[in-house]
Amino acid sequence: MERRSSEELEVPLTALKDGETGILTSIKAGRGRGRGRGWGFEKRLMDMGLTPGTRVTVVKSAPFHGPLEILVRGSRLALGRGMAERIFVEIEKE
Amino acid sequence: MTKRKLVIALAGNANVGKSVLFNHLTGLHQHIGNWPGKTVERAEGTLRFKGYTIDIVDLPGIYSLSTYSLEELISRKYIAVERPDIVINVVDASVLERNLFFTLQLIELETPIIMALNQMDIAKRKGIEIDAEKLEKLLGIPVIPTVAIKGIGIFQLLEKAVDIIEERRVVKPVEVKYGEEVEKRIAKVTKMVEGIHFWYPPRYVAVKLLEGDEEIEREVSRIDQQIVSTAETLAEEIENLHGHSCSTVITSERYEVAGCIAREAQKLVSPIKPTMEERLHTITTHKITGYSIMAFSLLLIFYSVFTFGDFSSELLSNFFYGWEPFFASLFGTGIVGKLVWGGIIEGIVAGVTVALPYIVPFYIILYFLEDSGYLSRIAFLMDNAMHKIGLHGKAFIPVMLGYGCNVPACLGCRIMETDRERLLAAFVTTLVPCAARTVIILGLVGKFMGIQWALMLYVIDLLIIFALGRLAFKTLPGEPTALIMEMHDYRVPHLKTVLKQTWFRLTEFIKIAFPLIIVGSLAIKFAEVLGLLEPIADILSPITVVWLGLPAITGITLIFGVLRKELTLVMLATLLETTNFADVQGFGPVQMVVFTLVAMFYIPCIATIGALVREFGWKKALFITFFEIVFAVSLGGVALRLLTLMA
């Protein structure tokens, strides 16, 4: 589990607790394949509405380190944990 | 008369009610095939309306028009190259923003378009009110509210579509405007592209080049390499300006436009108490209740499918075998008679008695679950387990299908995103004990050794699936992909759509499996008539007798098993002239387990091989086949030695 420090506001999506919301800052895609590296799963995520600046709410995560259930732009998505670890958000302060 | 023919394409996200609309429009006049040379489905149908014969093409459900998947590529090319008279964009009103993101891409393709604002009822229940007229103004395209499942708005939709085509009215959709920096560069590239001849509109090509679209880059570089490199430089400039890749910037800005339009056109009534759908979702994905409900429903499904299948399978085969004397009187009992009955008719009977009883109910239940939305919840819950063999949650669906029959399971692997995962999932499904293998496990080990031994074989099977799946996952090159899946709101499935999907799947199965089963039966019958079976069994005896410790005649039964696995048991009874296998000399409990293990894994049946060839080509299909032969034989031999040691 990632520890959150008070200064560090940018955390992976997996660090959010159930019900917490964050603003997406970046997607750290895997090994880049030169230009056009945005065309893999990063592109897919963005097509599903996960673009920088978007509010993402983690509803819950499946047990045993399973996928995350998130709400984004009014739709409910299931997101594999490996993918969610590469999505970085800024936690919204109350 | 040629003018009276129109083509309308349906395009939209997955799970927006597109196929329901398609069924409403075309009724029974439809057929499903594949896009030329591709394993992507192409659904087409016709209807008559106001004197026109209208061809409706149902494009695959997709979220974007990039090159992420084959489906997206095919849809994009179809719209740009084949130019349907109009595209009906089917939109889920309850998830307007994301759907509009797709609409904007259709608009960028500069195709005539009209929107079916579907699932208005679901949106209303979620507290979303959409002003369709306002949306129409904002987008600059006609918007017709529909509730496809109840048939509401479909006539108006069709009328509007035909009106627009007839009047050749120039519909001026909104222009998708990006930020200033991006627009400047789009203009630059557009100017360069205008000079070349290409099936996509120039501005679209410019946007896609900046996004780094592989297909368009490839096509354009063939004409003018200069354009591509200029676009690359410009894209880098944008990247430096924004700190994000150009494709991120463009996608974000396109979503921004979609978001603005959605916010203006929809009113969110403060959510009241959670809806029924919402509560159902929470319960079915909960870590305790979710898994319990899943386990219970799966058990219920298997139990009812197998009870029903067993019963109707026997009924059907009794019915068919009642015709045997009739055929004997027609063709005699000589060689011709044997070939006609044993080769052709028995092949058909085999197909029918397996296909109808098990596959049909399995498919019906599966599509009910899919349409209702429960399947995606199962995938959510099973994602973690599937990851252990390098697949993700969606792969659980074909695996589950495999318990009914491996053939539809292999075809069902199409839902996976990449070729690698399709192959991996298909390989795993061929190891799943299908209905025919269940007959062997229960009919031999279960009956003569007790149900606990049969259950143990199932556990061993699961372990083997796990081990081999993992091995294949490690050896196949490529990266594993993660689950990205929409979980749409629960809804009542549309019975007609479910039945139609079942029907199409069934015909697909018949087309693949039946010819192979018939040819296979004929070949084996020929061998039998010519007296070749025993020599073959002798040739196989070093494996069957020496290595596996089985009676020599099992060689023959295993040959028959290639047609259908349960024939291994049927033939064993025929050749031993008894169904009480416990009395047979040299066929004790150890041999029963070894025989069943080998029968379970030794080869995918001929129909499954056919399905593999169709989906992955000869080379991969044969590789899987040979691998499984070697694997099963080794496994059987090791099991024999271990069991003898233990006994």
C-alpha cells in the first residue's frame, strides 16, 4: 500500500480510499514504443473518458487486490489494478 | 429503381441498445457474417420503408474511432469508404458525455448523421433530464429520443433519416473546435493534406496525424512522407507546450467539447434514494454477497443446463436411433448402408444431440446475463483470478462457455482485445471439460469409483488449466493487458434480441462443426469397413498398452473420440460388449482414472480444431492439437505410475 505524505498530493488511483475522488493528472503508460506510444491502453483509457483534469471517484476495489470500480464522466468502469496503479490523481480536498 | 435502395449504418458505444434497435428495424430479415477476412462480426438486415429498400448495417459497439481495436478500424473505414447514406448514432442518454465523445468523432468524419437518443427511461430514473431540442441545436444534427426496448421513437427515427436523405438537406453539424495552439497546427496540416487524394476528409486526417494514428500515418506516408514528418514536428511542439502528449491534448479537448455540450443539454435532478439498479449492483459486486451470489448462480446454471441437456440429449438420440431400421431397409446393411448410417447420419445425430441440448440453453442464459449486465459484474469479480494466467476478467466468460462446449467458447474469445489474449483464452478453453467430457468423467469414474473421484478429476483439471495457462502466458510474447470494462446499469434483457443472438450463434456452430463431424465419421467408418481399425490400434499399442497400461482396444476408442469425446466411452462399451466396466479384466480403477485423464486432454475434438483453425489459422490450431496430444499421453503415463505406487 502506498503511504500518503501530507506534501505529496499526487498519488496513484489505487491509493484512494473507497468513495474518495481525485483529479486525474497523468497516466504513466508502460514501456513506450516511440512515437505513437499513446495508442495503446493509455489511448483506450482516454477514450473512456480518463483524460487529465477529469474527476475520478473510486467506488470500491474488488477483494484480494482485484480491480477497481470507478466513476468517471457519469459512467461506471471496472479497471484492472495494474492499470490503476499507473493512473495518477490529485486528491480533492474537502 | 436503383434509386430506391438506401444504406443506413448504426454506430455507437457498446451497451447502448444498438442491437435492440437493429432488431426492431430489421425483424427477421437479417444475417450476421464476418467482415471480409476479419473475425469481427458484421450484422446486416433489410427493411422496406416508404417504397425504399433499406439496408441496415450494425457496426460493432465501440468507444472511439481510433486504431485501438480492429472493430474501431473497421467501423471508421466502412463509414469513410463505403459511405452509407446516413449514420444513425445510437446514444445512451444516461451516459451522455462519453457517448457524445463518440458522436463528435463521427461528425469529424463528415458523414451525414442523425442521433437516436436511446435509453431515455434509464436516464430519467437516474435523475438525468435531457433537452433533446437543445442538444439538436448544440450539435447541429437531428436528435430523436428513443426507448428502443419498448419500440418508442423508432418510426420517427426512420422517418427523419429518410427525410434527410430525400431532401439532400445539408445538415451542418457543429465544428469540433480544439484549443488555439492545436487549431493552428491542424490548419497547417490540413492544407498539406488537401492536395492528396484520400478517403478520409482532410481535416480529419490532419487531426489523426497529430494524434499519431498508426493507420493514417502509414497510408499518408505512402503518398507523401513529408506530411507525416511535418505533423510529427507539430505534434512535438504541442507536447512541449502542454506537457502532455499531443494525442492526450487532443483527446482531452475533444472530451471538453463533449462535456460542455452535455452539461448544457442535460439537467441533473438531485439524486433521490439509490435506485433499484444501484442497490442490485452494490450487492452483486460486494466482497461477500457478490461472490456468494456468483457461486450460487453459476452452480444453478450448470445444474440446470446439464439436467436439461442430459434429459433432452437422451430423448433426441432415442428418437434418431429409432430411425436406424428404416435406413437399414433403405440402404441395406452392407458397406453402403454402414457408410450412410454410421458415417453421415450418425455424424448429424451426434451434432444435434450435443449441440441442441447443451449449447442452446447455455447460450440463452449467457446472453440473458450479458444483456442484463450481470456478466460484466462476474468479470469484475473474477478479474483477479484470471490474472493468474495472464488474462483478465472478461476471459472468464469464454471459459464458462467451455463447460458447455469448447466450440462456442473458442469463438467467444473474440471479446478479448488483443490477438495474444484471444489465443491464450482459446487455448485455456480447450482444456475446460465440456459436456462431452463430463459424460466420460461421470459415466466412468463417477459411476464405478464414486463421485469423490470424479470431483477430484475436476480439481485436477482446474490445476492443469492454471498450470498450462500460466506456462502459455509466460511463453507467448507480448504484454498482458489490463481490464478496462464498462459496467452499465442493470436492465431488463430484451428477449427477442437474446433469442436472435442464440440463433445466430447456433447456426455458426452448425456451419463449423457439422461438416467436420460428418467428414470425420465417414473417414472412421471407412477405416472400420476396410478393417483398418485393429491394425491402427496395434500401431498405437506401444503408447496405449506399454506406456499407459490400458487395453489395446482403447486405441480405437480414442480415435473415435476425436469426433466427440464421449464416443470414447460409447465405443469402449461397444468393443468390450458390456457397459459394466468394473467387470472387465485389466481395466481397474487405476486404468479408469488414466483413461479418463487421457480422454479429457488428449486432443480438442474435431469441431474445436475447426473453430481454432477458423479463428487462428492452421498453424496455431495444429500446434495446440499436437501439444495437447503429447501432454495428455505424458500425463496419463505419469498418473499410471504414481497411482500404481500409491495402490
